Amino acid sequence: MDVASWWHHSLMNNEYQQAKRDDWQTALYEASYRYSLAMNELHKTNPWPDNPVLAQAINTLATELWDRSFSVTEITSAFREAAADLPRYAAGDEVRP
């Protein structure tokens, strides 16, 4: 294989790999978005206002993740990292304006 053919093959392979990674990231964001919409709807329609939806949802999500073979350490670490990063994302706002 000459250099030009090798370079073209390498470039095409890299583009294919990047497209696969982009598709994976889109699927991750889409799943998170759909979950957030479902939780928001449940929050709005909660017949037990003294029993907040978010705490139940996060607890249930954690147990579902554990049931899918994520470790307690992985789950705990992910929740802590997400909570620690939230103020940066929210830019000082308690709720979305």
C-alpha cells in the first residue's frame, strides 16, 4: 500500500471511529434528556407532595444501575461528581430562570 492509499484509509477509519463516538454520545444525551422529561412530568403530577419525586427517582435510578452491574463505588462517585459540577453548570442560579 502506498503512502497516499494508507493515508486515505487511515483518514476514513478515523472519520468512521469519530462518527461512532458521536453517535454514542448523542444516544447518551438523548437517554438523559428523556429521563429528565419523564421525571419532570412525574414531579408535576405527584399525588403525594410530601414525598418528593426527585429523591425517589435518584434512589430508584441508583438501584437500577446496581442491578445492571454498576458497582456501588461507581454509582456513588458518579452522583458525587455530578452534584459537585452542578453549581458550575447552573452559574449560581438555584433553578433555571
